[in-house]
Amino acid sequence: MGADFGYRGKGLGLPEEGSGSVAPLGRRFGALFIDWSLCMVIAYGLFARGDQQAAGNWALGIFLVMSLLTVGTIGCTPGKRLLGVRVVAEGGGRLGFVRVAVRTVLLLLVIPALVWDRDGRGLHDRLSRAVQVRM
């Protein structure tokens, strides 16, 4: 009934399937769950001293630092690496530090990550001109 826009990632020049194609939402959510769990364990074990409220706050800071360091250098967080997802610039290649920082801060705000385009990219990825692809 509507217009046919093709597969996710077609407008970005990405392949339909396989390495380099847009990562499925399930893998991306799974990677986020792994990363957040890792941050909560670190926060609870090292910083919160048994206070769950403090652990959640510390986890946000740990997630920020982890994302800046890992996405900015190797293009993926530990969760993304485990599930075969990488963050790249729209034209390919690695994101610069400023774009990684913009993406991470918007991701921590949550709402931009819930607004998707037809390629399955969140607003945090669109504004930082990034795309999450399969490895």
C-alpha cells in the first residue's frame, strides 16, 4: 500500500545481508543489555558499596566512559563485539571523538534512541551520522 523504500540500509549504500549490512534490532538491544549489565556490575562492585540507587548513577558514568573509549577506538563496545555489531560512520570508517561523544550522550538520554528512521537507525545515530552494522 505504501511506497517501497527497499531494504534497511539501501539509502545508505549498505548491502542487504551479511557483513556491512544494518545490524538487526535484536542484536543491538542484546548488546545494550550486555553493556548495561557490565556497567551495573562494575558500579555496584567498585563504587556503590551496596547502594542500588548509587549503582545506577555510577553505571551511567561508566557507560559514558566505556562508550567513548571503545566506540571511539575500535568501533564497538564489549556487548556489540560479542554480538557482532560495529558502529561506523555513514560513509564507512571510524567515527571521530566528537561524533562518538554526541552519539553516547544522546543514547544516555534514551528518548533519541527510541526514535527510528526507515533504516532502523535511532536519532542518536542519525545526528552523529553513524550506522550500526554487522561485523
